[in-house]
Amino acid sequence: MISKAKKLKLWKELNKDHCLRYDKEYRKTHHKSIRANAARYRLKNLEKERLRKKIYMRDYSKRQTSIEKEIAWRLNNVKKLKTYRIKHNKKNIEKIRNYQRAYRKRYTKKNIEKIRNFRRIYKYNLKKAGKLTIQTIQKVYESNIKKYGTLTCYLCLKPINFGQDSLEHKQPLSRNGTNECKNLDIAHRSCNSKKHCKTLQEWKEGFKTNAE
């Protein structure tokens, strides 16, 4: 015959989701009583609590060493991780896209006011920067070709293939940048996204540290 405790364990294993939902709901409704009971238990069992803390600290040190090992392995196997990520993303493109869409919807619902304020500031900065004409864009491309011989990224100093070029602001628009020729240059799309809202000086400092 199976005992009641074993039956309970089996039922909990089969109905994990139901148990987790019930546990969350119970904790939300009875959080004050749970805290009070925990405090009473700690006062009654001080020695047990001290032993528990010692064991936890010992396990914590073990966990830290395992984390350090994992970080070291990741640093030594950057290429392997990149290839694995590329394969994983190709296999699960639809899943990733669906997850991103769901995340965006949740984020927009939670932070509507933040997004509205950001858009207002962005529009104001665009007006302040001035109009970006075709003539200025043409001048920027011509000056880049004259300087380097071929179309090259001014950030990483590597040649740009067709379709990989993008117009880049040395001083970002979000940080009082303008659409003048002096503030514009051409860069890879990847380099442009890495630079993000950094200034040229900040980018150079970060690039030096990564190279070292």
C-alpha cells in the first residue's frame, strides 16, 4: 500500500503548475501572517538558524567558484558560443520574434508615459538639429571616399560592403548633436548600433579598453 505522503508527492509532481499558482496566490493574500510565523520560528530556533546560515555561506562560496569558472570558460570559448547562438537563432526565429512582440506589448503597457516623453524629446532634438538634405549626405559620402580612397567605416577603419553603410552622428542627436557635415560620417550598421548614444571620445575609450 502507498502511504499518504507518497500519494501527496506524486500528486504534486503531476500538478506542478496548479501548486505553483495556488502557492503564489496564498503568499499574496497571507504575506503578513507568513512573515510573523517565520519571525516566531527564528526566535524559538536560534541555534538551527545559525547552522543553516553557516551551511548557506559554505554553499554560496562554492557557487561563487562555479560562477567564476563559467565566466572563464565563456571568455575562452567566445567563437563556440557565437556559432551556437547563430544556429539557435536560425532554428527558433519564429519563437524569438513572438517572444519579442509579446515583451514589447507588455513594456509599452507598463511604460506608456516614459515612451511618450521620450518621443517628445526626440522630436524636439530633431527640430533643433536642423534639416538633413540630400546635398549634405552626398558631401559626407564624397569626403569619406576622398579621405580613405574607398568607402570605409570611420569607427573601425574597415572597408564597407554594399548595403552595410549607414549615416552616423559623431555627437548624437539625443545629446544636442546637429545634422551638419562636420557632425556626420559613414559607418557600418553594426558599429553604429554599438556606438548607440555615445560620443566619439567615449567610443574611442571603450574601443581601447576592449582591444587591451
